[in-house]
Amino acid sequence: MADNRPIIESLRPGSDEDWLIVAGDVAELSDDIEWALRLLAGRFAKVIWTPGNHELWTPREDPVQLRGAERYAHLVARCRELGVVTPEDPYPVWRGPGGPAAIAPVFTLYDYSFRAPGLTVEQSLQQADEAGIVCTDEFLLHNWPYPSRADWCRARVAETERRLAAHDPDIPLVLVSHWPLLREPTRALWRQEFAQWCGTELTERWHRDHRTEAVVYGHLHIPRTTWHDGVRFEEVSVGYPREWRRRGHPRGLLRQILPAPQAPVDGDRSVVRLGAASS
Ligand SMILES: [Fe+2]
């Protein structure tokens, strides 16, 4: 969004050692995605990115018309040229304050398991449609070469579980996903019909099964800190202009992930070490 551009331009590290987590939904057009990540990669010592649904759209006006997994692979290749860490790379280990912690960007999408209870996927989508709620993903987020987005999600989950199982358990993880890893945070959505586009039950144990220092996510546009099974979950959305014009940036633009903030409550977090942002 054009009005979010000055926000990206304003993001600066608090020190030369700061890393930045970018938890997805940077932009929709490939040139805009690359512009933002290039700018941030030039400022922060390391940038870690995981895709949101918006990067994975194939808008008609984008010169890059690749779809689904091919578009994702293209974005990963562009990130590597910029030195940006992706879900396809080894997890970098933060050894600054609050470390060591391996920063694990994960890309798992959704499989509609957060749908309305008791309904099939088709019934749940129909019910949402009748309520006027349809995620644009249904039109622009292609699942090629998988039969469905749910199949792509399951393949991503299986591959990510393999990576997490191979991780050294002595080094705690910061799990970074655009979509929340468990359903509970979606209970705060104004429209519950939207939850089915927000994640998968397949990831709901990851923060318990692996030694997890924190979970970072976005997508819900409800910036806040919640605790689940003793693990800190940080929703780091910046939000659409219409959202931040109404509510401001009560948690600051950059959120401190490590070292863990002394008091995980709303307040000025403008000084960051390992920070995070998502739109
Ligand atoms: Fe999103």
C-alpha cells in the first residue's frame, strides 16, 4: 500500500547488530516486495523473511506471472540475491542479547481446518460467502502444482517438521510464521468466518514439541502479545493505512523479540534488537 511505503522507509535498527524479522505481507507486486526487502537488508545486519498470502498472489498487473510454488521459488531466489534469509535456508542463530536462539522462518499456509465447527470445507466456505466474507486468496493465491492450497499446506508442514526435527534441541527456537501456528489467536477476529484462511491445526503443537523461546506471526492485524502453554506469541502486524489511522501504532512499528521485553505489555518498543514487523 502506497501509504505504508513511508513506514518501511522509516524502519531503522537501534544498533549495527540488530536483526529484523519480516513476517510476511510485504507487498503484492514482485518489484514492491524486492524494493522493501532490499531497503531493509541494507539497514539491518540480517533480515529474515517468510511469505504472507499477499506475496503469493499473482496479480494481473505483476510482470512476474508465475503461480503457486513457482512464484514462491522465484521470491526465495530474489531474497537470496539480497542476502535475506528465507524458510528454505539454514536457521540463523542469534547470539546477541537474549540468545542464543535459532530464528526459524516457516511457511505453512492453511488447510481450512480453522473452519466453522461441524461443517465440511465446502459448507464452511459457502457459509462465509453468504456472510460476504471471501478471502482474495481464493482468486489470486494459486496452488500450482498442488491439487489444492490444503495439499500445498500439508506438504509444507511435512517438510517443515522434518527441518524442525533435525534442529539441535540445545538451541531454542524463535518460530516465525505469517499465519498463527494455533487457532486460539483467531478467536479475536471480528469475523470468525475469516479464521479458515488463517492457519492449520497441524502446527498447533510445534511450540510445545520444540524448545521455543517465542513465536512471531502476523496476518490477523491484531498486534499484541499473548501466552500459550508458557510460550510468548507476538502478533507483529503494522496493518493497512485504514487500520493504523484509526488505532495508531500502540505497540510501536518494530517489536522487540529478543531479548524478551521485561514486561510484555503495550508500550514504546521503538528501540529494538531483534525486531519484527509484518503488514
Ligand atoms: Fe496475511
